[in-house]
Amino acid sequence: MSERNDPNSNLPVAKSKSGRGRYSQLVSAIASLNTQMVARVATAANQALVLRNWIVGAYVVEFE
């Protein structure tokens, strides 16, 4: 899969580092991943709700 089409291409990756920086980098990567996934879920939910509302509106127009 090309990087342009890969939905995971922008996800943070915890790079291996020795010392204390590894833990803080891991925590930062997890927090960033969570933020990005929450945004994706919100976008998907909004799209589904808009589609639902359009379909309900079409049903109402047909019923009239």
C-alpha cells in the first residue's frame, strides 16, 4: 500500500531510545494516537449521522 493511501502513515511511532526518554516518548506516542483516533471516530460518526438524516428526510418527502 502506498504511503499516501495508508491511513496509518501519519500515526506516531515510538522510536527506540535508551534511558528515561523511552517512557516519556511512549506516553507521548500513545497520547497522540488517542487524539488522532478520537478525531477519526468523530468524523466517521458525523458522516454517518449526516447520511442518516438525509435518508430520513427522503423518507419524509416520499411519505408526503
